[in-house]
Amino acid sequence: MIRRSLLAAATLALLAGPALADSTLSVNNTAAGIGNVAGQFVMNKQSGGGLFGGTNTATINNTAAGIGNVAKQGVLNQQSAGGNPMLRAPGAVAAPMVGLGGSNTAVLGNTAAGIGNKAVQNGTVFQKGSPFGANVLNGQNTAAGIGNFAGQSLFSVQR
């Protein structure tokens, strides 16, 4: 009796969950004004869940604006968009059934604006998409104004 009730509870939990579960992350690191320093390290792991998988979105920005500011940021982001492994086709090890899984999107922005600012960002992004989803990485690096430095280093693996 215990096994049947546990199986019934697990089946009910599987069916009661949302069909598409999206994961969204938004992180901003900013040094603004005069002579400020902002340092930040972000570690993020997103797994598209739900019955059919979901979409993973991460927007991570690093900004030094004003006069003589420094903003440093390190990012480690792992995204995996896939469906429920219990719904794989019979005999399939890695490929889910048709229509299962979502997309991964990561946007990393690095900006130094004003006078004499320094913005440095190092990013590592791992994206594992479903057979029908997309992996998108958008790295933006901007130095605007007088005597600014914006340095960005990105390493990405997309499968």
C-alpha cells in the first residue's frame, strides 16, 4: 500500500506542476557618482522545468558611471533547457520526445561611461538547449566619455 500511495503522489505532483516553467534572473552591479567601487560575483544555475521544459533568461549588467568609478564583476552562468526526463522516448538516452524543452538566453552588459571610469567583466556561460530550443549569448561592452576603460572577457560553451 505504501508503494502505491507514493507512486500516486509522485504522479499527481508531476501532473499538477506547470507545463512550462520559466527561469528569469536579472542582476546589476553599478558604481555611480564620484570615486566609487562596486565588486560583484554572480553564480547562477537555471534549469527549465515543468512537463515540457521552460525558457531560461539571465540579464547581468556591470556599470561604472560618473567620475573615477570602478565596477568589477565575475559571472558564472549555467543554463539547461530540457523537458521532463521521465517523458523521453522509449530507448532514448539523451534526446527528449518531440516538442519538449525550451531556450536559453544570456545577456551580459559591461559599460564605463563618464570621465575616467573602469568597468571590467569576466563571464563564463554554459548553455545546453533542447533539440528544438535555441542558445543565445549577447555580450555588450561599451566605453563612452573621456578616459574610460571597459574590458570584457567572455567564454561560452553552447550545445
